[in-house]
Amino acid sequence: MVTEDVGLSDRIQREAIEAKVMEIIADQLDKKEVGLTDTLRELGADSLDIVEIELKLEEWFGRDFLKTELDWTVSQVANNVYHKGGRA
């Protein structure tokens, strides 16, 4: 029972991080919708957008993250945040 609660809590935390990452990326790139499988390049990001996204992520989650790459999917960016201890 405790394991199920931890798994559910973990999934909820991950989904909250994914939602915030998608919001930050959509805002920076002026997009109405951003999907988890979209790459930053596909969304029209350039190197300056990447820097701005990284700064916003660091500000929101209070952590430094791995350098984000243009070919990363939104899900990969969210995983980077999650595994570095970001909390929504």
C-alpha cells in the first residue's frame, strides 16, 4: 500500500513538472500548445530561446540543470528537471 502511494505521488509530481515545463516553453516560444514529444527545434527554438528557457526553469524550480539541447523533446527537458530534484 505504501509503495502504491509513493508511486502515485511520484507520478503526480512528474506530471506537475511536465505541465510547468510545457508552460514555460510555450510562453517563451509564443506557442498555444506544446506536446511532450515535440523537440525544441520543431517548436522553432533557437539558441537564445534555449538560454531563456533554461533561466526560467532555474528560476522557477530553484536548481541548475544540464545544458538543454535543441533536439531534446519537451519530455526530456522535464525529465532533466525531475531528476535534478525540481519540485512543482
